[in-house]
Amino acid sequence: MHIEKKSDKCKIKRAKAIIQVKETIMQKVKDKIIPIILIAIMAVSGYKIVTYFYQAHEQKKIFTSIEKKIDNNQKGLVKAKGNNIQKKYAKLYEENSDFVGWIKIKGTKINYPVMKTTKPYDFYLMHNFKKEDSIYGTPFVGEKCSVDPMDFNTIIYGHHMKNGTMFSDLIKYKNVDFYKEHKYVQFDTIKDSGKYLVVYAFVSEVNVKKSFEYYNVAYWSGKKKINKYINEISKRSLYNTNEKITYKDKIISLSTCENTNENSRMVIVCKKIK
């Protein structure tokens, strides 16, 4: 019996020793792996941050170079790729025939080309004017919307970037005081110049059950549907501008992401006045 007890004690000691060795090895592994994981996470995060700011810099250069190609001294129309184009935009259209107009709101950073394509319609969500990959994208016309000729409503989408570029300034239209100082939007198509007045500003959800599909062209196909659509956006407006829209108007709706939730969108609706 005495020998068996000694044997049991030895087994226990060996088991404890093995456990201690395993724990020591595991701790050493952790001590080596955790710093490697942290370094990897920091490297990936650093890469993303560098990429973000690099693309911001590159995108700014691209938009600046594009804007410089607009010759505002050139008046009238000129033939380009078989279409009559405003002379001042001819160079841009020759570079990329997806270019359909220019959007600008004074006192904001919104000053960009507007693109339109059908394959797919949101191609420019993640591509720049040169058709290169870009997290900034380029403002683009909504699915089945028309700019030539202008339909009752033309949806134009743009990103809400954290650095305040692209369509980020649309969020400021939540504030009626901002609206009062930025009532007018300039939207030129490649064939015609246009001045627009902001009439409504609202927040809406997309891709959820029973959401208001403000972007759906089916809602403005015919006088009755247009009047119903106008009534809906009027009810949703964040404040009263004392302006109205009728079925005879031509309007543009500028849309960007809004941070209430991942499905929220900020929209301003503007009617053509000139």
C-alpha cells in the first residue's frame, strides 16, 4: 500500500509538471502570437487609412484637372461623338461619353461631374471619372432616369464621405438655416444649363419593407402618380420652404447616405427655375 501511494504521488507530480510545461509553452506562444496579430491588425488598419487619404488626394487631383478642362468662355453647341454638346463641356465628353452633366452648390464642396451608364447603372458608385476603382466614386444618375431629355424627376447619387467631400454636405440641409443660405443648385447637362431651387429636404429609408421608394421612376409615370409622389415628399419634408412643385416642373433629387441607420438616405428635391 505504501508503494502504491508513492506511485500515485509521482503520477500526480508528473501530471502537474506536464500541465505546467504546457501552460508555459502556451504562454510563450501567446506572448509571440498576440504581438504578431496586433502588428498585423495595425498594418491592415494603417494600410486602409493610407489608402483612404491617398485616394482622397488622387480624387481631388482628378476632379481639379477635370474642372480645368471646362472652358466657360465657350458658348453654344458643338458636335462631339455624334451629339450636340455645350462647347464648354466638349473636352470632358470626348474623354468619357458617360459624362452627362455638372452639379454645383455654392458654399459647399459639391462641385462634380455627373455620370450615367446602364451596365450597371451604379458603376460610378465605386469608379472615378477615368473608370478606375475608387471608394469615392463619381456622382451618377439613378436607374432608368433620363437627362436627355430631362424627365419629371432625375435622381443623382453621391457618396457621404467622412472627410466632407462628394455629397456629404447634403446632410447639412437638415438645418433650415443652412437651407436658407444654400437654396440654389446649378445642374448643367451636356446640352443645357439649369438653375434649380431647393424645395424639399427629407430623410428616408431604403431596402426595407414598405419604405418610400423616392428613386423609383414608376412613381412619376403620369400626372396622377406624379401628384401622389409630390404629396408624399411634401409630407416628409423636414421644414416648410414655402415653395411648391407641380407635375409640370422638372426636378432633380440629390441623394446620399445618412447616419441614422445603414438604410437611411438624405435627399434634397430641387425644381428647375431657369
